[in-house]
Amino acid sequence: MEFLGIVLTEWVGYAAMAALLISFMMKDVNKLRIVNTIGCVLFVTYGFMLQTSWPIIISNGAIVFINLYYLVIKKS
């Protein structure tokens, strides 16, 4: 599937990259973690779309759990 000559897998990768970059421009740590988590979930999806790219899946999956820990369990 393509849109503007770019396959869906690449769009997911670009969206993940954009969310990650945007998250680092935020001053509020909770908002940073929320947007960063969205980017990491997109990167995990991207990793699976690349036929299981394990380094991408594992690292971003771990970051999702770290962010959720700080957002849900250890509220700042």
C-alpha cells in the first residue's frame, strides 16, 4: 500500500520519528512521556512491519513500559 509514493511501513516510521522528536521539545515531563510513548508504540509497530526488527521492537517496547511506570505508578 502506498500514499504519495511512500509505502505504509515508511509512513509509520516517519510518524514514530516525528512523535519522538516532538516529545523532546516538551517542557512538561508528563506530556513528554505521553508523546514519547506514542512514538515508541509506533516504532514497535514499525519494527514488526519490517519483518520483526528485534532491536527496534525490544528497545522501544522497554521505553513504553518505563514511561508507563512513571506515568501510572510513580506519578510525579
